[in-house]
Amino acid sequence: MMRLYAFALLAVMPVLAACDDLLSVPASPETDMEFPLPDRPVSEVVSNQFSNEDARDERGEAQQVMDMANIASGMTVADIGAGEGYYTVRLAERVGNDGRVLAQDIDRDALERLGRRVERERLENISIKSGEADNPRLPVDSFDRIFLVHMYHEVTEPYEFLWRMWPALAEGGQIIVVDVDRPTNRHGIPPALLFCELEAVGYKLVEFVERPDLKSYFARFERGEERSEPENIGTCSNG
């Protein structure tokens, strides 16, 4: 069970102090230039500060996605692009005291607000960490699930982001993507383009479900046999 606590030191109380420490990130290495850029527009990051969690709960969004992702007690989960923590706090309840949730975002203000929420609700199984646009900066061999919910279309350098995320998955770990089937400049991504970009890095699609009731689709990926070398990653066409 040691893997469950691979990133436990990130949860320094009070949470807001931890946020200040974690938000200092080093510059990306020059090798970033090896990765191709996407052949598509990238959506601007949109704050979800005023998102209506009650409305999302009325249609059972988080509960259904967690059920589909087989989230269970004792798991370790990363919530990338956590924002205000809609999924973070619900994942924390689902995985329980024996599980861990790492909430990550590149937005300092969002992380500070989430930190206050975690303190207020006394959610001791949540850690908070800042990431970079091209690197989620996740601990190695740590996660049963990595959630990318309504955020992948905002990743400016998806190939490098996905490549650097690869080592963070534990054995049998999976990436869960929830997004909308529409152009990336309208805050969605067509499924075929999503599949192509992940497969270009070496991931394999294991499940895809359209969920019009949730106004989105659900896709599950695992690591394939090997991760592509950066210079061998082909850019997926947006045509």
C-alpha cells in the first residue's frame, strides 16, 4: 500500500501554505522543442469559479462518471484541471480514508480557492499541486486513475503533456477523459481527434461511451506497449 502515499508529502497543512510552496515551478527544459504542436486551435482556459455544482449533481454527472471509471475505496486518483474542485471533493469521498486524491491545476487563484475549500470541509485525503501547461508534474507510478474532465481541449501542448503523464500511472492505471464532441475552439474535441492524439503518444483506447444525458462523452485509455519517442510522434490532422 506504499504507493498510496507516494505524494502524501504534498498535503502540508494548512493547505493554503502548501499551495504557496507548490505553485513555484521550474522552467521547462529545452527538450520541450522535440514535441510537435497540435494541428488545431486550443481553447482558452475558462474559469469555473461560478459553475453550478447543484445543477451538475441534479443530472448525476460526477457520480455517473465515477461509476463508469470504476472508482472505489482505497484508490489513488489525480484530478487534472481541478479548478474549484467539483470532481476533487467527490472523488475524495468515493476513495475514502484509505485513498488519495491529487488536485492539480495551472491556475493559482483556482488552487487557492480549492485550498480554502479543502480546509473548510476538512478533506484530509486531498493533496494540491500546481502543474504546467506542457507537464502535469505528477509523481511516478502513483495513480489508478487520472481524470481529464472538460479540460483536455485547453492543453496547449497535448503531445508533451500526455508523454510526461505516462510514468504517473500505476500498473493497470487508466486515463479518464470526459469532453464534448465539438471543435476545440468551442471548448470540446471531436472523439476521432482525441483518439489520434493519445494513440500518437502510445496510449490505447479501451472504452468510449457517448452520454448525451451528461452533455458529453466518456473515454477510457490505458498505456500501450511502449511510449513513443518525442521525435517519432506524428501530428494528428484536424481536417
